Amino acid sequence: MSVNTRQQLLASICAAPDDIPSRLIFADWLEEFGDADSDRARAEFIRLQCAIENLEQWSPERLDREERAKRLLKEHGEDWQRDLPGWARLRDDVVGGSRFRRGFLERIFGKAEDFFPSAEELFAITPVREVNITLIRDGGKALANCPQLAKMRRLEAAFEESSLDLAAFLDSPYLLGLRELALDYLVPHQSGRFLEYGAMLGDDEAAALARCPRLSGLTALDVGSHAIGPEGLAALVESPHLTRMEQLDLRGNPIGDEGLKRLARSPWCGQLTHLTLYGASIGNAGLGALAAGQPGRLSQLGLGGQSCRIGDAGIRALARCEHLAGLRELELFAWPLSRNRARSLARSPSLAGLRVLRLTSANVGDNQARELAASPHLRCLRFVDLQNNDIGAEGITALARSPVLESLTELVLFNNSRIGDEGVAALAASDFLPHLRTLSLTTTGLGPEGARALAISPNLPQLQFLDLQDNPIGDEGGRALCESPYLGRIRRLSLHTCGIGQEIKDALRERFGEALHIDE
């Protein structure tokens, strides 16, 4: 293998990180001239991840390729990252950490003290596009003067125990290429051992962002968990520079109805594709204004939080909005979804295109589940998250018998303790889950009979990830899983704190191998 040719091809990828053909040329070269199994695996990995970019999220084709890519990365990732600094390598134990995209490590997660001394070297050996820098202690001066900032597409910066020197940051000559920006402030947790997010940006800082011509390339802005109010949001949406905005995260900011009305009247309303408003003190008037603002490009919307004041009228306005035909993901977080509100959503033809529905901690019970199950429109769902609710066997049975689930690939029912064996048995007997790959049943009150129902069911042929943690299935349930003739595709089986004895644990480990995750 020619080391010079390899380095030249890698250099061309780093110089033009968005050029897909150069990556595929490298894959061809690895396949033809590679001298190790990891090289040929890398060629396949690059092609897989490049192809994934053109496939619909949650589609079976994409999921298949993603699973294959994950297996290759697990087997060969260590070899592929030998030239990278240790702190920048992919780690499973870091939430939101480094990740591969299009065949190379593109997202880097690290502390400021590690990133800045090795930034030049890092950008020369991998096509970095996204950087998450934490524990910034100098107010951002080193970041503002970092030439590699010009090569970043997305920057997430978290500042520790010091106010951001916003003026210095916005004066940086390297901001023009930035497309996505997220600013956070880390403060000590009351325990003294951890860090948590705190408010750093208010109306004045939002106005400073709006006045900066160097941010004219931004298409995404994440200013969640700050203190921006209606006036600060007005400054942002009326900025002569921030005219390309497509994604906006305002979670935890007190923008209220007045702020959302200002957004609804601005050009941003018609061009936003992603809008997150958890904890933004939104009520009926604000949501009604958003719906009336014709958000025709919106594909992802997040609402809810303890400060949410949206009632039946607001949900009806949302459900009746004809301009939401492109909405693909809806999340209502920590906000009580009454039966009337569930009915309004379920009967809305404007939501027929939803692929992802997240109703986390939304007070969903059997009545709400029945309304969702009766929907004539929600037939394209791929991912449903109903964790931390109060659904029982009746609600799950209604869903299990509904074609609403017929395209589902992932179902999360974590912490619905009333589901029990009867509800799990209804899922196992469902004719509408032929595509289901992931089923999370942690803390759902199932016992040996529920485990047996899953084990003997032929109705889950694609199931690969099964989570039964914190359920008393015991040895009887564990034995049923071990003897199942239908769980041959399982890639992860979680059985922590399920009351299983050592003999059955050993049998399960022999059957499922590395896929088994259980108490030692």
C-alpha cells in the first residue's frame, strides 16, 4: 500500500469535507489496495454511511444499513481511530459525544483544555464538521482566535463558571462559515460534583447576536435554557443578517405568547423546519398565532414543559392547521395530554405524515391511548415514545389492535407500570408489528407470563432490541426467553434487575452471547 497515496486521498477529503465523491474514491482505493481486513471493512463502512444520507430516517433500508455500519464500527473502530488523539476518539460512555458520519469522524466532543492544543493536528487527519467544546473557562477568547473555527459547520460551546465574552466571540474573523450554533453555560450542581446548564443569554445578548453580520450563514440556532424574552426573540427574527434560519431551539426561554406571535409574523415562520419550545411559557394564543402564521416547512415541533399553558383551544388550532402537512416529528413533553387533546391530534388529517410521536411524561392513560389507536390518519408512524405515563393493559391492547402501529420500528413504553402481563401479551399477539425492531418495556409490571408471551410470539420477526429491565420475570421468564424459537435476530437483550438466578443467567448468556445485558 502506498502511504503517500493514502495520505493524499485523506488530505483531499479534509480539504473538501462535504465532497462525497472524494470519500467514495478513498473507499475504492481501500478495497483495491488495502492490506488489512480493517481497510476493506472501512471501504464498506464509508459506502454505507454515504448511502444512508440519502435514505429516509426510520425507513427499513436505512435501519438495515445503520445496523451493518454499527457492527463494522464496533469491530474495527479502534483501528480506524489510531491516528486520533485519545480524547477525541469515539466513546460509548459520552452522551452526545464524538460520532462518525459519511465514513469519518466528523463530530468531535471534548474539553477546551484538550481541543485547542491539538485542533490543527485534528482537522488535518479527519474531516471535522461539528465540534462540541465543554468547560471553556476564558470567556471564549481562545475559541474566537481559533483558525479551525472557520472549518466548522456546527459549533456547540459550553462555558464554565464565567460569562461569555460575547463581543470578543462575535468579532472573530472565523465565523462566516458557521451554519449551526449552540451556546450553553455550565454551573456547579448543588452537590458540588457535577455541572448543569444555567442561563447566560438574555435579551441584550440576543440583540447582539442579531446585529452580527458574521453570523449571516447561520441556518440553525440553539439558545435553549437561557433567559431570552419576547424582545430578545423579536431582535433575532427581525435581524437583517439572520435571514437563512431553518432550525431554532428556544426551550426554557420565557418568550411567552408575545414572543411566539412575533415569530409567527416574521419570515422565519414560513422557513423554519425545526422549532423547539419546551418550557417557553406558551399558551393558546401563542400556539394559535404560530398555526395562523402558515409554518409550511415545519417538519419537527417540540412543545410542553411545566410552564406550558396550552389548552384544548391551542391543540385544536394546531390540529386544524393545513400548513403542517410536512410535519414529521411531534413531541409533547411533560405536559398533560387530556383525552380531548389526544382526540384532536388523532383526528387531524394535517398530522397524517408524522413519523415520530413523542409523548413523554404527558399523563397519557388508557383513554388517551384509545384515542390514538382509533386515529384514521396516524398510519405512517415509525417511532412512538410513551415513556413515563400511566397506560395500562386496556390502552396497550387498543394500540396493539390498531393499524396505527403497522409501520412502527421502535416502541418505547418505559415506566408504564400498569401494562403488566396482559398488556405485553396483547403486544406479542398483535398483527401490526411486523417491522418492530426495538421494544422498551422497562418497569412495565410484566412477569413470567409476559416474558413467555414474547418468547413464543411469531409476530415480532424483526425484533432486535428488547429491554425488559426492572420487571420480575424471574427464572421462569428467563427460561422462556432462553428457549424461544423466535428471538434469533436479537442484538441486545436487557434483563437487569429481573430476579433471574445464576443458572438461568448462564443459559441466557450461552443463548444470546454478547447481546445479553444482565446483572453480574
